Amino acid sequence: MKVIGAGLPRTATTTQMFALEQLGQGRCYHMRDLLADLEAGLPLWEAVAEGRPDWQRIFGDAASTVDWPSARFYPELLEHYPEAKVLLSVRGAEEWVASMRETVWGIFHGDSVIHHVCEARAAVDPLWRRYMTLMRWMSWDEGVGALAGETYSDEGLAMAMERWNETVKRSVPAERLLVWNPREGWEPLCEFLAVDVPSEPLPRLNDTVSFREGIIGGALDVLGEWWQARERPATGLHGAALRD
């Protein structure tokens, strides 16, 4: 493992994944790896939460990792991979809070479409229920969650971000740490990794609209399949004719 990402979700982690791979840091493990195969990945991360990590099985041939769930366990990874560097991606508090409200925070809290469809999916999809339980424990549960505390106010959510970032800065040796806002472009990252700067601009990937499309759309697909597989009655509500 060459690079361990310690940045919170919604700090351009998909952009980081692309950048690290383009800069020759090997395949980058990302939340998308877990979401692509919950059946295989969830037991491994549930074991991590229970204190029984098998990092080799989780990461395989990946030589870098960013985003949740791995970033939540950066201290353990730092100890396991003592030669790895740590990348703390950061973002302005106001824009990070706005992005979180519409995406990650909204899945677990509040009164929004993304929250309700994810809870509905959890009711019919046992793997998704386990995924939400794990993510809630990692992120929001009191005493263990990286962002636990009062997060319904913008100030409270921003303070949770600041606490996380400051903890990373205090716990990682300065010579192994880069605090990087992706808006700064390639140069700080390339200097940190001692690689050449690419000629093309650093892209911006996985914006809020794309995130919501994937999570809400995926939930609606699962709910649609569940509904189509139901045992259909002979008549509808109060004897009404069934819809097609």
C-alpha cells in the first residue's frame, strides 16, 4: 500500500481515486469496490469493525485507497502499512456541509427522498440493511462514529468535519501527510508523491447529482424488482381493478 486516503466522504474522493491511478500509485480501492459486491465485501468490513481485519483480502492488488470505509480506519492502516503515505483531502466547510446534506448525511438523517428510499430498500434488501448498519456505526453512532454528535445544524456538521481533520493532522507524522484540497490541482499531490505533473487538468468527478442518481436510482431499482416479484392479489384496494 503506497497511499492511504484519510479524507472524509464528499471531499472529491472519486477524483482522488482517478488521480492516484493516473499517477502510477496502482489500483485504488474506493467505496465503489464495496458497493459493487456487497455480498463479498460486507463480511470483510464487518470483521474490521469487530477488530478482526484481513487487509490483504480486502484490498487485494490495490496499492492505494481513499474514501469510506477504509479512511475511517486510517490509524489501523497506518500501523499495518508503515511505509505508506497519508492523503487528507479537505474542502471548505460550507460547500462540504451542503454536499453532505444532499448525499451521505441525507441517507441516514432528515426527511428527504434519498433517506426514505434508502430506508425502504433496507426493508426489502438484507445486504443493504447490513450496509446501512455498518456505515451508521462507522459514521454516526455515538462513541465510535467519525462524525458522531449533533449534526442537524450546519455548524454542528461542520464542527464534526473539523474534529476529524484535526485528529488526522495530530496523529499522522508530518513527513508522511499531505493535507490537500483538490481545488489546488495536481501540483501539491505530485510533489508529495515525487511524480511528474500531468499535462491535462485534474478532473472533477462524482458530483452531488451523480451521487444521488446512483443511490436513489439503485434503491428504486431494487424496490421495483421487489414489487414485481410480489404475490399479486385478485383485486386491488376495496375491490378495485388491478393496475397493469
